Amino acid sequence: MAFNGAWKIDRNENYEKFMEAMGVNVMKRKLGAHDNLKITIQQDGNKFTIKESSHFRNIDIEFTLGVNFDYGLADGTEVTGSWNLEGNKLVGTFTRKDNGKVLTAYREVVGDELVQTYIYEGVEAKRVFKRD
């Protein structure tokens, strides 16, 4: 339940390199690095509802831990996969539909921050959020 609440992007670490590895064009990378993302997370047992709001899109995502679902990334990349809870960390394993490569994502609350870590093709990036 530590994930519950509203979170606003504070800073990125290596995010442009990550987006480059994902094949995002330079214009979208520049915009994505300054998207002013806000996420609201509501956990009810194994079910999560997440609202993402940015300059570029607003989307609601619902998933149940351990159950595969389809998701479209902000750049249009389609993935399928699931989130699982490992200790206090959400671990997502997603497969790109266009090339079959795996994107791994982690969400964990560290102090008063929500840290999202992404790994794709050996490139790791972090997006750090503060409670809003």
C-alpha cells in the first residue's frame, strides 16, 4: 500500500539514453525527458489502478499482479507482460510486440520518493517521483 497516492516527476537519470535504446526518435526523446508526468496509484489487494497524466497523454491502467495485459507506451510501442510484487518492489516484465525484446521495470518507494527503474538492452534509466 506504500505505492498509494499521487506522485510527480522530480528527476530522470539516463532516461534519454534509455529512450534511444528503445528506438524513440530524437524529437520524442527531448519531449519525453520533460513530460511533467504525474501518476496516481491505487492498490486494492492484488489489483492496481494507475492514472498517468502528462503534457502528451492521459491514460488509466488497471492490472492484477501476475496477470498478463497489453499496454501502449507513450511513444506508441506496444508491449505485453505483467507486474509482480517481490518484497516491497513491483517488478514488471514486458515483451515488445514489434521485436520480441524484453523491457524490465521496477517501482519501489524509497523514503519519500517513488523510484521507477527501466532496463532495456542493457541500458538502465531511473525516473524519480516525489509525493504530490
